[in-house]
Amino acid sequence: MAEIARGRSERGELVLRRREDDGALELRVNGVFVMDDVETSSEELLASAALSSIRRPDRVLVGGLGLGYTVRALLADPRLGEVVVAEIEPDVVAWMRAGLVPSVLDDPRVSVVVGDVRTVVTASPDASLDAILLDVDNGPDFLVYNENSPVYASPFVTTCRSKLRTGGVLTVWSSSASSDLEAIVTSVFGACVIKPVSVNLQGRAETYYVYQGSS
Ligand SMILES: C[S@@+](CC[C@H](N)C(=O)[O-])C[C@H]1O[C@@H](n2cnc3c(N)ncnc32)[C@H](O)[C@@H]1O
């Protein structure tokens, strides 16, 4: 592994590195694999699931910049008005701004807030967003930070709903099937659409999921 950058925050240590076997760019937090730039179809599905379900993506909020694949997929839609990205790790944003990761931040439709997505969503005016896309962990059952567990709980999902315009959607990425998340999205939105996506993770066949509620 060739280390490209290392950062530290109160939540722990972040490493951006290039794998020697396949040349992939990989992000790790506290030693835990978060994502790479080889298998990005599920990050892109998070965007396309939202885009295909709403009438007009005037204003979209994304939780978790990561390597930028979800944001890039949003930007590919010419209807997109603006996307606000909440990213808790300043280094993730700084590495992209420095060009260590291909940037999505130069597009004038993108603004970044360095902070917790829960704070950023809660501070948004009610009925101001067409979509909220959450990809801040490896899913509700495989947290990168334990402090993120309220992201998948009823009070925050209810807050998300209040920030959506009529017809808006909440979409949540997960690396595993989560009956708890399905139940919470169903109880808050009245229904939950689950979109599985088959991925090849370094030679291993896996299924990832997107959970969606529509307001
Ligand atoms: C799996 S990556 C996101 C991947 C992204 N969808 C992409 O396409 O590259 C998760 C990101 O969420 C960030 N994150 C974790 N907890 C967060 C939180 N509570 N609020 C905002 N960002 C958070 C991490 O620092 C990391 O950059």
C-alpha cells in the first residue's frame, strides 16, 4: 500500500492510500475500509435512485463526501440546481481540494459544509430540500463512528422528512439489509422502497442496498 495522506480528528485516524495490487484509491477510518474508487456503483445508485424519484432536483443535500462519487452522479443530471454536501472530516474535503482525490468541488452547483450531517440537516429550513442522501457509514449496522447511530433512528429520519418538499425523498446507503432501517423509514414515510445492487468487492460478490422514503 502506498500512503497518500494521513489525517487525524477527534473521531480518530483517516488514511488515503493507493493499493498496490489493483492501483485503487482507498479511504480508511480507524483502520476500517470505508470505500475505494473501483466499485462505486452503489454510491452512484444512491444518486440515481433519488434523481429518478423526484420531479425536480433543485436543492439536494448529501451526507458524506467520501471520494465524491455520489455527488458526481448528481452533477451529471443537468436538472440539478444545487447540492449541499455535509462532510464531518475536514481532511476529506482538504484532500479533494488539494487534488489528491478527483474533485467535484469546482462545480458552482456544489457547496460543502464541514460538519455533522445531523446538524446540517437540522439547520435547513423546513420543506427546503428535494432529496437528502445519506452515506456516512458502511450502513446502519456497520457504523464507521458509533456517534452516527442516531442518523438511522426515528427522530432524525422524522427531521429529514420535515426538511423535504412534497414529493422529496430520503435515500440511505447500506452495505447490508437492515430490517430496523426499513421499519423506521416505513413508519416515518408510510412506505420504504429498497433497491439492492450487486457489487464485486475485490473479487467478492456482495449486495449493497439503498433505502428510500418519499414525502
Ligand atoms: C462511505 S463515505 C461516502 C461515500 C460517498 N457516497 C462517495 O460517493 O464517495 C462516508 C463519508 O461520510 C463522512 N461522515 C461520517 N460521518 C459523518 C457525519 N456524521 N456527517 C457528515 N459526514 C460524515 C466520512 O468522513 C466519509 O467521508
